[in-house]
Amino acid sequence: MQLASASAPGKERPEGLAERIYAQLKQDIFEFRLLPGDRFSEGEIAKRMNASRTPVRQALFRLEQEHYLEVHFRAGWQVRPFDFTFFEELYDVRIVLEQTALKRICEHNAPGQQETLQALLAIWDVAPSLRSSDAHELILLDEQFHASLLNLASNAQMTRIHAELSDKIRVIRRLDFTQQARIDTTYAEHTQILNAALQRRSEEAQRLIKAHIEVSKAEVRKITLHMLHSARVRSEEVKPL
């Protein structure tokens, strides 16, 4: 287990240090420097982060509340093992939210809607030679695509719930973009969804987004420990610590 180290805290306020440790540990999980099942102690994190145990503990308990970590009072902390049913249920909620968003988009022509959809199409409807193969960039573009659909639906609570859900499945979606076939499929399917939305073909757009998300949902069950370790190796090769 190799974790990114924090810089010297200096005169940083305790709450700011706890926030920084929280953000770094969360990134370590997303970047596979911490894998499901990995164990560590508060002392190990405090030493690596050059911090006292108080802000470390605050960060760890926050991550536990968000279901990223588990605490074992006699054995330290552990990255929560993958709960496949939990992730599949989140994907089911995504389907409902994004189908509803596309229905609203196709039924209402909000100001700037066509321009936003066209801008997204310019990202995804490109020749294979122009497609990104960088997993970090792709996950940001993918999240931007889906978040934009929710924003266009003009329902603040739907947007909030979708953002929270996206945060929880980010580590799974990251694995999607380590496979070239999945990258190519994502480009093609995003393009189809956007074209349907631009032409206000509501039922087709909803059918396409459901099929698109269900493929990702099916990929969840294919995740193996070997895949996670391979992703960790690739991450370390790209961003040496």
C-alpha cells in the first residue's frame, strides 16, 4: 500500500488539516492506492500525513460515515470491501434519475439547452483518433456528461441526489475507463443519447440512457481483485509517488 504524502502542516488550522487529509485519503481510494480490504492504523496515516492523530481521526470517521472505510477497534481501519448489491442499487437509482432528466429535456426547451447539448456532442461525437484514452480525463468528461443532463432537467433535488450518487460510484466508473472497448462504447452511446435529445425523441433517449447505464451496472459484477491490483499498478506507473 503506497499512499500520497501530505506536505508539512505548518500553521494550518486543525479543521483545514482534517479536510486535506480527508481529501487525500479519498483520492487514494479513487486512484487505487488504497484497495478494498486494505488495512491501516491511525498512526500510519498520521506519520505519512505529518499530522497529529486528531485531524486524522476526524478525516477517517468522515470517510466511515460516507461508507468508504470501516473501523475495527482492535484492528485499525479498513477500506470497505465492495458491496456489489449496494453499487447495483445505486445504478438503478441513476437509471431513474437520468431517464427522468431526459424526459424533461425533450419536453421543455429551456434557455441554453440546445447549446449545452451541442457542446457535449462536440466532445463525444469525434473520430477515434481524437478520443481521449486518459482515464483521469475520461472520468471527468463522463461525469460532466451525466451531470449536465441533470442540470438541464432543472430540478435541484434530482441534481443533488445524482451528484452524491456519482461520488459513491466513482471508483467503479474509474475501472470502466481502463478498457479500450468500454471507452469506445461510451463515446458511441453518449453520441446516440445526445442526438436523440437534440431531436426531442424522448422515448428513444430514455431507452438509450437506460441501456447505457445497465451495461455499466453489469460490469460491476465482473470486478475482481486482480483488476483492482492491475489498476493500482497502472496508476502508480502514471503518477509515481
